[in-house]
Amino acid sequence: MIAVFVFTCMWAFSFVGKGTPFIRTPNKVLPYVDKGLELVDGSIVYDLGSGDGRILFYLKDKHPKVEFVGIEKKMFPFMISVFRNFIRKVGGRGTIKLIKKDFFDYDLSNATHLVMYIYPNDMDDILTKFDKEIKAGVRMVSVSFKFTNKKPKAEIDLERDGKYQNARHLYLYDF
Ligand SMILES: C[S@@+](CC[C@H](N)C(=O)[O-])C[C@H]1O[C@@H](n2cnc3c(N)ncnc32)[C@H](O)[C@@H]1O
């Protein structure tokens, strides 16, 4: 009972503060994220605001020879991702790198691919960092949101069935 209470409080607390809250990409959307990224062996993929790690864990199973890095600033989703990573390690499944940090303060210069599911104002703010830091040719998949002043290479309309209200679109960008 106490554990449920603590878990609920931590979950509720993860919505406090500015910036994008912890909302999970529905599992149904993950194959489309995979397709949009077009990963190859040796790719280095960052999920900026990795939440419970679900996108990267899904991709790790599909692409064992790809390096995955999740950056998450909030303790509750970060701890879930660490726990899931531990369970995978015990079970002999591929693990990912998890960093508890603000992604604005992390060097992304070795990224070949990026995934994000963050609000448009955060996306617009990070564009300056991308322009300074990331390599030419980086592919990015954004769940639900797009940049205000950068045109996507492609938009995937997922025509969700109404069960989930979030993640109806993916936006693909090439830098
Ligand atoms: C909408 S959730 C997406 C979670 C996960 N990527 C997914 O798609 O299931 C956004 C996540 O980004 C995190 N986040 C927002 N701003 C951040 C920042 N500046 N640095 C690191 N994480 C951030 C939030 O805490 C939240 O867990």
C-alpha cells in the first residue's frame, strides 16, 4: 500500500515544473518510429527526454548493433528506465545507456539519429543547439510535434483509432 502511494506521488510529481511532462509514446507507434529513423549498424541514437525508455528498448531489440542513449531529467521516469534496463541485463537482453541530465546540457555531437517527443517551444529552443552541434545528415523523428520554423522532410499521419489521443503524427527531419 505504501509502495503504491509513493509510486503515485512520484508519478504525479513528474508533471510538476516547466517543460514537457512525462507522457509515453504508445507502443503501437514504435514500429513507425523505427521505420522513420532508417537505422544501420553503428548508428548512435539519442532519445531526448527518454521517459521510461520504451522507444529505445523497442529499437534495441530490433537493432542490437546500434548504440542507444536516453537522456531524461526527471527522476521518476528515469528510475523506471534504469529498472527496465537492469531487468533486461539480468535477462541477457541488450541494454542502453541512460543519463539523468537536461538534454540542453549534453553534447550531442556524435549522434547520427535523434528521437524526441517534446513540446514545440522546447523543440524551437533546441534548434540553435542542433545547428551548432550536430553533424550534417542526422535523421530526427519527432513524435507529435514539429518545429515552428523548420519544414519536415516528411510527415506521417498515423490516423490513430481514437483510443489514444496522443502521438497521431510523426515528423521526419534531416539536418
Ligand atoms: C512526452 S515525454 C516522452 C517520453 C519518451 N520519449 C516517450 O516517447 O515515451 C517527454 C519527456 O522528456 C523529458 N524532458 C523534458 N524536457 C527535458 C530536458 N530539457 N532534458 C531532459 N529531459 C527532458 C520529460 O521529463 C519527459 O519524460
